[in-house]
Amino acid sequence: MEEDPRRDAGRLAEATRFAREILPAVSRTFALSIRLLPGELGRAVLAAYLLCRIADTLEDEPALPAERKATLLDDLLRCFDDADAADGFPSRVTSITGEPAHVRLTRHADLVFVLYRALGAATRAHVRRWVGEMIGGMRKFVLLYPHGIRIQSLEEYREYCYYVAGTVGYLLTDLWHEHAPSIGERRYEVLRAKCRAFAEALQTVNILKDVAADAEHENSIYIPEQLLREHGSSHAEILDDDRVPGTRAALATLVHLAQRDLEGARSYLLLIPRRAVSIRLFCVLPLLFAYATLRDLTHRPHALAQRQVVKISRREVKSLTAMGFLVIMSNRGLAWLADRAMRRPFLMAGVR
């Protein structure tokens, strides 16, 4: 439908305030990074990230049957092209539960779409394409596993990670190309070949650190049944005390996968031109946190049996952030910092 450009004139300021306010409450890693991006690029990534979080909230909603989730995901997709559908979407999600911040975001999806509609046409097209691809993939898996996701094979695991993370890698890279003059056609093509590994590495680390919480509280198991059975465990027994060694052995395969993808992610970061400093900063922080988290996952073998979520300390987060800013213009410095974070906790003197 053709949009009336005056439609959102009085709502854009409200939408911007809401998006900036809700971001830290729904973001584990990207709140600071998104704030580093300037102008329309920053607004595009902000809107896209919040739309992804809304889709994720619908996918994870425990109180809704799979068919209802699929219908709501279809409704969300329709909102990209129909402002009336976007304005009416909050009335369709009044029954969702879960984390209060995610619920509040989803019930204000109309404001996020106001932010989306304020973007330029080319930028909207990138967001529409890749967030739409994610929503379609989520819908597929919701219907495939109506009683809770139970990934069966490594191939299916990679497919799931593509939908929920790889799509974000492509989206970001398309936005870099559009908004950063220093990322020309040749550099863009090289980055695009590596962007899926960048995004999926972060996703695999998140899955590994949340295995127990996902199984117990989200009714979702992403560790492939195929891997678990090869080591004497299974989805049904994944947290049983006598199956923990087999479960850890299965997780080791995903740890190796994450390590390989992290090397691709590092290569992606180092290929971003130094002149695109805000984009380099956006990418470096979640990458450093992923390296540090994967280190702790490999050094704390009893975390799974103790039902722990592996998190790096707040002091290390601050230390890696500070040092990342200091060495952002040096590829050698960034490579050293990533290696250092992978070996042992990085704690700067004076940082608390």
C-alpha cells in the first residue's frame, strides 16, 4: 500500500525515545555497540535489532500454541508493508508473557515500525529482506517442533543458526555497504563471503552458555540429538546427572564449530576499513565477549551439571571494552586482544 508521509510525523520522536530506552533492557551484547553507529545507519540497526527481538519473543512465547505463534509471525511480517497492520499489531499480542522488557517491546511494535518507516527506501529494503528471512525461518521451526525446539542433526543446527543469526550477518554487511563510503564493491563482496560466520559464531557461543537454561526454562534444546546419541546422551536425558559426561562430549563438537566460526569472524572484523571506525567498534565488542565466554565454557566443565549460565565478569566486560577502543585502529592489536581473551580473563588495572 502507498504510505502517507505525514502519517508518522507526530510519532517519530516518541518512537525514537522508546527504542533508545528499551534497547538496554532487551540486549545482552549489542546495546553499547548500536549506540556507536552514526546517523541513519545507527537508526537502521536499532530498528532492525528490535524487530528481531520481537520475532524472537514470539518464537519463545511459552503460553501460545505453535499455530498461534506462526500466525503472529505472519502478522509481524505483514507489518513491513502495511502501516495499518503495524499500528494494530499490539492488540494482537496482549496475551504474551515472559520477560517484562521483551513483553513491553512486543506490545509497542507499532513504534518500532514508525522508526522503520522513517528510514530511506534502500535501507528499508535491506531490513525488510533479512528480518523477513529470519521471521520465515522462525515460523518454519515453530511449526516443525510445536512442543519445543529439538534440533536433530548438525545440518539442521546450521540451518537454524542461519535463520536466527546468519541473516543478521548479511543484513549488517548490506547496511555497511550502503552507508560506509570506505566499503566499496570489492571489499563488500569479501565481507559478504565471511559475514555468516561472524554472526553464527556469536549465536553458537550463546547457545553453548545457555544449554541448561534453554532446556529447563525455554523448553528448547539446540544441541543436535545426533551428537548426543553418539556420546550416550539424548534430548530426554540431557541434564541427567549420569548423562552429563556424554552431553559435555557432544558439546565439544559445537565448541570446535564455534572456534572455527570465530576465526572467520575475526577475519571479517579485520577486513573492515579503519576509516569505518564506528563499524569496527560495533563488531569488536561482541566478538571479544564471545572469545572470553568460549574460554570460560572450556575451562568450567562442571557448569552444565550445576545448571549454570556461563557469563564473563562485569569487570572483564569493562576491561575488554576499554582495550577494544584503544586498539581499534590496529589489526595487530585486535588480533592480540582476541587471542589474549581466549587464553585467560582480561582484567585491566583500575577497572572495577
